[in-house]
Amino acid sequence: MKQTYMTIKEGKIFLETSENIEKKYVDLGERGRYYKKNKLNDLTGKEWIKFSKSWFILRPKRRNDGVLLHPAKFPESLVEKYILFFTKKEEKILDPMAGTGTVNYVSEKLGRIGYSIELEKKYFDIGCKRSNQYFFLGDCRNLKNFKIPKVDYIITSPPYWDSLKRNSLRQTKRKEIGLDTEYSSNSKNFENINNYKDFLNELVDFYKNLKNRLKKDRYMTIIINNLYKNGRLYPLAFDLASKLGEYYTLKDEQIWCQDDKPLIPLGVNSAYVGNRHHIYCLVFRNEKEK
Ligand SMILES: C[S@@+](CC[C@H](N)C(=O)[O-])C[C@H]1O[C@@H](n2cnc3c(N)ncnc32)[C@H](O)[C@@H]1O
């Protein structure tokens, strides 16, 4: 007997027969149904909807010793979540400030092709050992020097201006065992730009130029945060979202809630200082000329 099902496409509700559904979808059991003409990824509708929630909690596993030297590596589970949503198998992904090459590592694991650039040799060396993808050493601002094709997706996290330098005062344990608490004193490192406005403008300029390396209508995710310095908040994530929105279309700010960090008694009985336990994942799209 023919059955009728309700389906949702581009926000509209349709009634379809079971025969029709079999032609258009692949049943992936627990995962849900995969729409054969899905333009963006290899996910089912059920998985797509789950991703679209604007906040999420991740409790990443402890890092292994091989990558501990880097003071601000992002977790594999975060990259995996985004790569699975914004690409299909065999597509190309770029991280221009790649640190230990987490994007290349996850790209390889998920059957994508990773391209990465990192300025510091010590992190580049770690990244090269982690995967067999394309890894370039140098200043990402010299994009022309690297043989990188147009990619299907960019995911990256720049230095949060000079925030590591201030944190480093507290990171005595890392220092004692010889681990980095900041990237380097290299003047080409974005971390070493002295003034907030200069830092912001250079970062915006860099991402603006990256646009011609991203295929049309594809996405870029920047993992970034606002930062607290000398008693005030610098709205880096908001400034970047607003300024880059002139060149890309800003689609969302997803919030990674870090509920595994301990609360520290900051300013108690005196003045408000926040325990900042979240990070912004800004989602841009390379839409028509802006
Ligand atoms: C937040 S970390 C990225 C960490 C990386 N996602 C990982 O998982 O290891 C930012 C990186 O940008 C690099 N960087 C800063 N300025 C750069 C530049 N001009 N060119 C290339 N990389 C740069 C830093 O050395 C640092 O490793």
C-alpha cells in the first residue's frame, strides 16, 4: 500500500508518496534520510537540523603530548563538526594560520583534502608529522607564494591579538615544563602587532584578500573571541564580524560553551570581572560581489 509522508524542503512542507521518497532519498537508518541532491554536505536532514542550533557544548579530550607545545590548539571535535557540515568527501579545505595542523589532520581522517599555512617552524614541524596533507611554512599574507587552489571551505583561528602574552603570566606550570605560553617574538606573527586597531585592520585585510581563494557561495568559519585586557573588553569577535561583513555575508555566530573550565574568583567583593567560558564561531559565506 502506498504511504504518504510529510517532507520539508527549503522551509516548505510537502506531502510525498513512499515511492517518490525512495527515489530522492537514501535511508541511512538511525542517521536519518540523506537527500541525494544535497548541495552542501553528506549529512542527513536530521543531522543538518542538529548542527543548526546556535550554541553547543564540547568537552574535548585531553591533548596528547605531541601537540602540547602549542599554547592554543583547537580541538579535533570542533573542526570535525564544522568540516562535516560545510563540505562533502574529497572537497578542499584551507586553514591559513594552522598551528599544529589540526585542520589537515581532521581533513585526512574524513576523506577531505587539507591545505594549511603556518608561520612558526616549530608548529609546522608538528603539523607535518600529523598528516600527509599540503602544509606550507611562511607568512599567510604572502598567499601568492603558496600553491593552493580555490577551496570549498575555510576554517581557521587567528591569534586573539596579544591575549596569550597576558595569560602567559599565569601559566607557570606550562613554563616550568618547557611548553610555549605565547607563539613567538616574530614581528610577522599577528600576535605581535602592538595596537588593537592595527591588529584588527591587518586581520580584516588578510581575510578580505582570502576571498579569491574560496569558491563562490562556499563558507568560511573563524573561531575567535572578544578579549579582556586592562579592565575592559575588546570586542574582537564583534568587530571582525562587522568589518568582514562588508566583504562576505555574515550568516551566524555559533557559540561554543566551555562548561568544563573552573570558575576563578575574579574581582569578588570589588568589581565585576567575567569568567569568560565561551568562544564564537563566525560563519561567513562568499556570496555575490560585495
Ligand atoms: C590560534 S593558533 C591556531 C591553532 C591551530 N588551529 C591548531 O589547532 O593548532 C593561531 C596560529 O596562527 C599563527 N600565525 C600568526 N601569524 C601568522 C602569519 N602571519 N602567517 C601564518 N601563521 C600565523 C600562529 O603562529 C598560531 O600558530
